[in-house]
Amino acid sequence: MRKRILGAAAAVALAAVMAACGGSDVPEDATGQEIYVQLCARCHGSDLRGGTGVALVGEGAESIDKPESYLVQSIYAGIGRMPAFRRTLSDDQILRVAQYIMRQQGR
């Protein structure tokens, strides 16, 4: 019984994170910046300096030295508490938002 309650609590927590950091009404032709603003800024901050999610630029931004493939895979499959966006975004949209983040990182 305790395992079921803990499992249900985990499912509710995951749903809350996904609702706070997600959304599915992204136009297919949206720019990386537009996608970031709509889906990522709530957790990673409008300035990409973090909040609920990790910092993507500035002090403490661990992804700044990672290859593009790391960002793409993180967005696609999720990482840590960040939900996966493979069902929300197309591969092209994921690539555009990863490239936007990299430009903000100065790469």
C-alpha cells in the first residue's frame, strides 16, 4: 500500500513539473528563441540563468562546455527533473532550441 501511495505521489510530482515546464502549442516553424520562451523560460529563466531548472548561461552553467548533441539529447529525452520533449517538439524544433541556447552561451 505504501509503495502505491509513493508511486502515485511521484506521478503527480512528475505531472506538475511537466505542466510547469511544458506546453504543446508550438508552431512547427517557431524559432529556437520562440520555443525557448514558450517551453523553457519558466524553468530555466527568461535570461537562461536558471530558476527551477539549471542555469544555461553564466556562473554554474554546466552545459556551456558540452557539445550540441548533449543539449539535443537532454531536450529530447529529458535529464534529471527536466521532462522529455520528444513528444512535444519535432527533431527540427529541438535542434533549433539547442542552437538558440548555444548562441546565448556565445558559441
